[in-house]
Amino acid sequence: MADCAAAVHLPLVSSATKIIYGRDCLADLPVRTWQRATEQISSSSSLVAENEKLKAEALLLQRRLQKLAMLTEQNVRLRELLNSAALVDDKVIVGELIGLDPNPFTHRILIDKGAQDGVFVGQPVLDASGLMGQVVEVMPYAARVLLLTDVTHSIPVQVNRNGLRAIAVGTGSPDYLELRHVAETADIKEGDLLVSSGLGQRFPSGYPVAQVTEVVRGSGQPFSIVRAAPTAMLNRSRYLLLVFSDSRTPEERASDAAQAQATADREAAEQPAPEAPVAEPETPAASPASTESRP
């Protein structure tokens, strides 16, 4: 009888257990769903934060890479400038561009060297490729430089190939200069290098100025139209050289050299002549008889 009762109660207990388990599962479902959603949201937030962090790090690395590229380019420019300085016979100092003239009709720049560095009005300025212009205004710690291409600027030049002289004037365009008073029969052609002639005692001679790009003859004018592109990188150079050239005229240099030579000759003449060494008297050689022993 007891076995029969147990057999009847077992299915009932199993069904009740299933019902209770299902009820518990249904009761826990919102909690589990919330937990899973919270975990997913937390995981998504972590991924978003990590993504933002990686983006920031990538941006910083990109900035450092750009800075490194800029420093590399600066080192290249400085190396070129120092190589040019080694070819300059005169004393030079290195300056840096710190400003541009806001007036679009003037070609002037501001550099970081001034009166405290010995900069003076009229001082020649060049970059690694050639002459850029001259100092026109000096302040204690800065100076303004008038570029070759300004319409108010002119410089005596000569053709490096044959010494033909001319005046190169600015046109207001950064791309070219014009040569004044060049006869139609003058020996000048495209590709000729123009260098400073040294006339006028403002620019030292022999520095590259421009390269001839166009020669127009037979235009009905008494002179040829000659245009030349500046060799200096006027719109790109950041570092430049200020040249301390000898400001004396050739006559003054020749006079100073003659005076220095005369002074050296006079000092050499005033020095007492070295005394001749006194010859010591020779000792007479002993005769053979004197060397014989007496009995």
C-alpha cells in the first residue's frame, strides 16, 4: 500500500519542482537580463574608452612624427646654410625669419638679429643659394630686410661667364628680376648666372644673384628685355646669413695694405743686425822636434 502511495506522489513532486524551478527562472529572468545588459554596456563603454585612448595616442605619435620631419628638414636647411657659410670669406652670423611685412606690395621680412648682434643698415643677407637682399632697418633685437624683388631695390651684377655688367632691379614679383640697359648686341643668353659685381660698395662681389630665364631682342627698344630668376629661395628660406664684409673702398684697402707693408719694412730695418761670431785663434801645431825626448 505504501509503495503505491509513493508511486503516486513522485510524479506530483516532480511536477511541483518543475513548476517552482520555472517560476524561479521567470523571476530571475529580468535580473539576469539586466546583468547581461549591464555587462555588455560596461564592455562597450570600455571599448569606446580604449578606442578614444588609442586615437589620442595615435594623434600624439603623429604629431611627434610631424615634429621629427620638421626638425629633419630644418637640419637639412641648416646644414646647407653652414656649407654655404664655409664658402664665404667674410664673417657671417646666422639669423632666422620671424615675420613678414603685411603690405603685399613690399617685399620685406623680419629677422631675429639686431643692433645687439652688430647688424647694420645696408648689411648684405643671403641664404644657402644666393643673395636675398639687404638690411634697411635695425632694432635692438630684430631687423628688417628688403628683398631683391622689391620694386625699390637694385643691385649691380655681372654675367659670371664673361663679366658683362648690368643693373638688376626688383619687379614686385618674387619670380624674376629685370636687367636694365642691356644692349641688343650684348653677349647674354638664357641660363647665364648673374653674380654680384661689388660695384657700389654695398654687396660683396661674387655672390650668386639670379639666373637668366628670358632675353628678348628686336622689340623696337634701344635695349634688350632680360629677365632672371633669383637663385635665393626668397619665399621658402627660414634661416639666412648676415655678411660682415669689408666696407673699405679698394683705394682704402690698397692704401692700408701699403702702409702695413711700409711699417713691416721699417720695423725690419730698425732691428739690429746679428753680430758675427768671433773666430777663436787657432792653436799652432807642435813641431816634430819638440815632441822628441831630450837625453
